[in-house]
Amino acid sequence: MNDRMECHRYDDVINRQHPTSKKHPRMSNMNRAAQFAPFAALTGYEESIEETARLTDRRIELSEYEIEELNAKLNFIQKHIKERPEVTITYFQPDERKEGGAYITATGKVRRIDEVNGVIVFEDERAFLIDEVVDICCNM
């Protein structure tokens, strides 16, 4: 008798119609599903992880010899500035958000070398800090 009672325990409610409120309209299936959709509990967490994983290069410290060689190339360019020498510059660009940065190579014709501000200016107005330059190749 006990097993029989358990099999029919909910018979009185199993076939009843679901109660509907007269005050509140029934929720759409779309809104009901949205309640169970995943959400970002930690806003910005994924971006933070990606930023931490992003690699940067360390700045290379030039030796005295390399600095002298770079200065000789700058003097050569300065002597031939009227000819608008084409050069390829490799320079360090510090990262804005974390320690380190990236080495970038740019090619162009030198318009002037501003020794006061320590800048090399190309004809197309791109400017490079001399202190960030690690290599110059003259394409003359």
C-alpha cells in the first residue's frame, strides 16, 4: 500500500492548469531564457588577462661603441641633409600601458635633424626621438 501511495502522491495536481496572474502578464520565453544566460561577473577581466599576456620587448642599452657609430651616421646624414638622404631607422617605442615596448623600423627621407629637441624628422613629418633610435641604415 505504501508503494501505491507514492506512485499516486501528486495525482491531484499533476493535470491541473498552471495558475495565471490577473495582475502580471506572462513572461515571454525569450525573457525567461535570458534569466539563465551566462553573464560577465567580472567586467573587464578578459581584457585584463589579454593585456597581461601581451608581450613587450625590453629596451636595449647601447654600448659606447654603438653610440659612437650611431653618432657618426647622424653626422653623415647631417652633412648630406640637402640631398634628402633616405634612411631606415630602427627605434624603440615604449608601451603606454606596461613596462617594455616594441622595436619599429621606418624608412623615409630625412628633412632635418633637430639637435635641440633631439629629433629626426622625415619629409612626411614623422619624427623620431634620437634617444630611442638603436640603428640607422643609410640607403644612399
